[in-house]
Amino acid sequence: MEAIVIAVVILGVTGLAMGLFLAFAAKKFEVQIDPKIEEIIGILPGANCGGCGYPGCSGYASAIVEEGAAMTLCSPGGASVAAKIGDIMGASVDTSGEKVVARVLCQGDNTFSKKRFDFDGELKTCSAVTLYAGGDKSCKYGCLGYGDCERVCPVGAIVVNEKGIASVDEEACISCGLCVKACPKSVIAMTPAAKKVTVKCMSKDKGGDAKKACGIACIGCGMCQRTCPFGAIEVSNNLAKIDPAKCKNCQLCVVVCPTKAIYTGLNRPLPKKPEPKKPAAPKPAAPKPEAATPATEVKKAVEVEKAVKTEEKVEAVKATTEKAEV
């Protein structure tokens, strides 16, 4: 019995000593966290998407306070969070930057771009399928539809539909850019949210080849470039590209595109298709001067002679009249 009591006492004393030692060590070696870091963590969305380039929201908060990182890198939080971070740091923040969203620059689903082969690999990802001759789609530039982007999206804003192509819910998109990095075909891009007219194609093949690979491909015909009144479209490498800085969302390019490769997200009617310019009417040719002939020259000489005689008669009459008056 005494042995048990002694053992319990020893254990209790040892535990107390260890507890006191740990408490002392925690106090002695405590790492002081800047209160500003905790405040910033508290206002960040907590998505831990990594779109800012740092390991999660706590890593970004530490980088702002300790390394002077930019305060506008949190896309999910947007301008409001950036302004609050500025208040905490006692600095002014420019929040005038335009919001961007992810957009899939491809419409070539299974109805437009057929499968070249059936992929039976165990790892059904876009990255894996790309290793097999660039993918199983007829178009080697298009979305493969195996969902690499869908799996990395932290808010479920991008999904692969039943026709085998990814689509983005722009209202839910937090602009983290993870889907852009995950896509092995580079068909997802961050574009200004306010610019709703997009060339949804990445094919650089010539017109005929592009059309064979996908029924809704850009064929580089240049109709959009010639029609745009603002010079916002340029066709390069058989592919039309829109300059967001110049685009006014007029949608004329959408109307004239023969393959419907240009997509509009605007909820308003399309404009009327512009009528082709009529060619200018040719100017009437100036009448050719008549070539001089001997007969013509004789006729002119006779007329001149008559005129001279008539003038002489007039002068004679005048002279006679003057004499009569005298």
C-alpha cells in the first residue's frame, strides 16, 4: 500500500514539475505575433485559395505586415477588403482596379469537336490525356473536359457540363486564377468582368482545318476586324483577338461572325447586321474630241470668210449712215 502511495506522489510531483517547466518555457520562448496580422486574418475571406501567391490567408497577412506585400492581392475580398487592410496598416490603397473573372475560351463541346479516340487510362485528367497526342478532341487547342479546373476551384465556380466543356459562373468566381494554372491547354484566361464580348476559340489552324476540327471555331476570316468601328479586334495567327481596352461591347462582331466563335454575355438584343457597302458608281467617260478632217477644216474656213464679209458689210452700212446724217 505504501508503495502505491509513494508511486502516486512521485508521479504527481513529476507532473507538477513538468507543467511548471512547460509554462515557464512557453512564457520564456513565446513568439510575439503582431496584432495587425491577427486583425488582417480576421477580415480576409478565409478561402485559402492561394491566388495572392502566398500560402493561405495567414501567410498573406504575415507578408503584408512583415514584408510589405501589396494590399490588393486578395481577389475574393476585392476592393472592400483591400480598403480595410489599408486602414489597419495606416496606408491609402488604390482600389480602382477593374475586376477580372475566369473565362473558358472554347465552345467546342462534344457536338462541335468530336473525339478522335476513347481514353481508357486510369487517371482521367486533362493533364494525363494531353500526353496522348495532345488530347482526344479533334481540335488540339480546345477544352478536353476532364475537370482539372473544376477540382481546384475553391468555391465551385467552374464546372464541366454534360457536353464535356468547362463553364464559369462569373458571379461566383473569386478571381483566384487557380483554374488558369491548372488547365494544360491554356484555354482559361482572366479577363475584365465588364467586357462581355469574347472570342471563345484558341485555334491557330487555317480556316479550312479549323472548321474541320470544330464546327464553331474561329477561321480567321477577318469579318469582325473589318466591322469593328473601334479597331478593337485584330486577326493574328488565324485567330481573332479582342483588345478589352478598346472594346465598347457594341456586339457588331458577334453579328457578323460566320461561325459564331464570338460570344456575348450581355443581356440585351444584338444590333442589326450592317449592310455591305455598295461599290461606287463609275464616273462617265469624258467625250472624246472629234478628230480634225480636211472637210472640217474647209468648213471652218468658209464660216470665217462669211463672218469677215458680214462684218465688212456692217462697217459699210455704218459709214453710209454717218455720211447721210452729215
